[in-house]
Amino acid sequence: MSVDPDRFSPENIKQLPSLAYQPFGFAGKRKCPGWRFSIVEGLVFLSVLIKRFKFHLVEGQEVKPVHHLVTSPAEEIWVTATER
């Protein structure tokens, strides 16, 4: 296998497939070896935030749902955090 860093130059990158450079993909043999750990770490971080703070909507904000395949808010949701 030859290594050619020029294949990522601005003029050559247009000829490459969109997923040509994917060092840690989402599936297959190049999947990141630490993906499970990162999910657990994120859940622990979220649980610590929820344990230490109370979250409230910014006063006067109204959340309007948009129903598609996945329901999401029509606009950004702003919250304030106060210590418990």
C-alpha cells in the first residue's frame, strides 16, 4: 500500500468519493474501538449534571413540537441551570 498525502489536496479531493477518508467509521472493521466507552462516559456525565443541577425553561419561552419521523422543537430550547 502506498501513501500519497497529495490525494487530499484541494484539486484532487473533488475526485474522491464523499466517504474516502473515514478513519473511525460508524460500522465495520474501522469502527472506533472506544465507542462503547464514549457512550457510557456521556451517560455518566449527563447523570452527574442532572443530579447537581435543576433545569428550567427560560421564562416566557414556549416549546412548539414539529412532528416528523422524530418529533423535535420548532426552535432552539433555552434553559437555565441552578444548583440543587
